[in-house]
Amino acid sequence: MEFFCKKLSQAKGTVVVFRPEIENLPKEEQKTALNVLVCLAQEIGFADLPEFSGREGKVHFSFSPSGREFLQVGLGKNPNLSALQKALALLVQTCSVQEIEQISLCVDGLFLPFQEAVFESVLALLLASYSFDEFVAEKKSKTVFPKTVTLVGDAAEVAPAQDIFSAVKLIRDLVNIPANVATPKFLANIAEELAKDFGFSCQVFTEQECEKMKMGCFASVFRGSEEPACFIVLDSNPGSQEPPLVFVGKGVTFDTGGISLKPAANMHEMKSDMAGAATILGLFRLLGLRREKRRLVGILPCTENVPGNLATKPGDVVFAMNGKSVEILNTDAEGRLILADGLCFSEKFKPSAVVDLATLTGACVVALGETIAGLFSNDEKLASVFIEQGRVVGEDFWRLPLPDDYQKDLKSDVADLKNMGKREGGAIYAALFLQNFVPENTPWVHLDIAGPARSKKDCGIIKVGGTGFALRTLWNVVQNYS
Ligand code: BES
Ligand code: ZN
Ligand code: ZN
């Protein structure tokens, strides 16, 4: 999808269903293809053009005063960011069905400042046109409609939106690529490419090196698989003395549950159990594309969780990098084990804050549903920056507690900790387990993205499979947290 921007004098303020400015937008160079004028119409009870209600989910074709083909897309009664995204996703769908190659669009006079509206529109159009067709012969992505979008607005808003899309696309692709291709080594290659393209440093530790560093929890997960595990460390600015923001991401490239095997139904969805790691790779891509100078470190323990003859057995005891012993009662609670060593490792960087991201618990999905992430934090300021920035970009985080007196349920009879608490409050116990490995006096936030990291169906700008959830929030936090 290509974007052209035209600066024209704009009508200010009022909600209008037809903006005369777009009449002046050129039909574009290509004479053969029709250039359809598009307006977003708010449902306001009465309509300037009486034949269209502006209702959400509705489109209406007619002709503009000068006789050009004119498409209205309903914004509904409550035009907010989510309504805008839905309307633009419907626009992309309509263009596909009607094979409309060129459109002209004006998003002035909406609820957002004009520049933001242009930025959000470009991003929403791109997100809505995403499809994952790497493994099929007929490439849907080859015939994206519309092909060109002429916008009233400032061209400066286009590139930042395209860069965010590029990062989200990387995350969605990595989550969607099957586990026989997206192995730990595959993720390490992506990290190395990012490092080469943008001048980051990238270290990839092997299983032996991880064992040498005493990452017993991580090792307890990778032992079961012959597919080699990797512990990836990206640093955007390795020479700097600046205390970095450290991001730790769960990179389980496939989670069978291990010896505590999962049921067969929907097990294929567990190829997405590396979404936390993928999101951090996306964040580094965005950092590079936007030339952000702030120092970030990404720590990505990547492995499969499968039952092999060397796999961890329930009841086994292992030692994390910080020396704490863990009795593994359920090998399916593997995410917290690999993150434990990831969190311990983060201490080396003397971080200003540590953020971990993981598709960690089914319990979090039970508690908050499929589109809201769980947020846990030991720091008020960090927690509120995430929640606030999440709200700005339309990603929902709901804070859950870290009750001290629940820690006793994680005490083991034979070790310092066990890797499972009670069934009730499962997401909380996972977070409390992680808290035992956070470097001392360090602001920390844990994001359980088990629900929103993937979607079961197409829904507006979200497509079935990986969503790229959290990338935009992380990006805004990087810019707003000091
Ligand atoms: N990867 C799963 C969590 C998950 C579930 C992610 C559903 C996305 C959708 C995780 O490793 C897991 O299996 N957790 C267990 C923990 C339990 C054994 C304490 C769970 O949530 O059931
Ligand atoms: Zn699991
Ligand atoms: Zn898992």
C-alpha cells in the first residue's frame, strides 16, 4: 500500500459527512483506475446526506457533488480510536471486495488532532491489510486493495506509522510461523540480523554456556528437546554507561507441556508461546528504524518445551542462576522457569527498570478474557506509565496484585520454591514466582499477554494469529518513562 499526502486548506471543527477538500484531490496519475473519494461518517442522528446513517459497520456508495465516486464508511455514535480503526479495517475490506485500487481520504475534523488522525489512519490501514501467506502458493499480500491512498495531511506522519507497522508485522509473522521453522536458532538469526542492520550488539549463548552460567531453571526446560536452545541478549547501545531498560521475553517456540503433557485439542496454538520474545524483537526493529538513542537491553531465553528422555520429571529440583532451588511440580509451568534465569541475568546490566513479557498463564485469560493483558508491578510509577500509555494506543492492561501472604503457597517441602501455587489465582502465583528472581531494588513490571498475543479470528485491524499486542505500549513507555 502506497501513501501520497496532499496539503490542502482544511475545513475546521465540525463533524461533516462530506469534506469538500477531497473533491480537489487528484484522481491520481493512473488514468485507468478509478480513484474513489472516501469519507468517514459519524452517526449523529440526522445526516447531511440523508441516505446514510453513519452507523458502525456500514458503508455507502454514492456520488460526490462533482460526480466522483464517493464511499462513506460509518464511524458509529462514539468516534474514538477503536471506532476509527474498525472503520478503516472495514474500508480495506470493502476495497478488497470491490477491487478498488485508489482512494482519497480526508480524516480532518475527527476526535483526534489532525496529525495524529493521519498517523493512526495510515497505521490502521496497514494493519488491516496484513495477511500471513508465507506458506501458501496464492499470495493474498500480492493483491492488496487499495493500492494507493491519497491523504489530506502531512507526509511526516506516514513514515512513523509505516515503521510501527513493520515492527508489528515482524511480531505477527514470527508468532504465525510454525514451530518447525521458528526454532530458537531462527529467532537468534533474526536478532543477529537486527544487530547487523542497526548496530546493536547481539550475543547468543548455547545450552552449554547457559549451564556454565548456572541457569538451572532454563536448562530444566531445554533438556527435554533435541532442538538446540538459545539465550539471546540484544543491547542497543553496548558502549553506553546509561542504565538500560531491560526487556525479558518468554521464547518457548513450542509448548507441549513437557512430561506434564497438554491435551491434544488446540495444542497447535502453542507455537505462539514465543510471543513475548517476538515482541521484544519487534521493539528492537522499531528502535532501529526510528533511530531511537535510548539504551535498551533484550533478554530472550528461547527453547522448546517437549517430553524427551532427558526431560525434567515432576518432583525434580533445580537451581536458578541466583542460587534459589526450585521443585518442578508441573513441567507445563515452564515459562516462569526460563524467565527466572532471564530476570537473574538482567542484574548484570544494573537496569533502570525490568519489564518481562510472556504468554504465561491460561489463568490470566480466564481472569481477564482474550483481549486484556495482566499487569503486575512492584513500582507505582512504572505500572501507571504502562496503563496510561496502553490506553493512549488502545491496548488494555489490567493491574493484578502481588500479595505477599500468597508467597507461602510457593514454598516447597524439599526446595526454596515450587513452580506452581494454587489453581485459584494462577496468574498471580506465576507473577509471585517471578518476583523471587527480580534484581533487588529494581522497578519491575510483568505483563502476562497469554490472551491478547494471538487472536482466534479476524476482527478489525487484528487478524487471526499473532496480533503484535504490546509493541505500541512498549514503544510509548520507552519514550515516556524516565
Ligand atoms: N504457555 C502456557 C500458557 C498459555 C495458555 C498461553 C493458554 C496461551 C494460552 C503456559 O506455559 C502454561 O502451560 N501454563 C500453565 C501453568 C500451570 C501448569 C500452573 C497453565 O496456565 O495452565
Ligand atoms: Zn506450559
Ligand atoms: Zn508456555
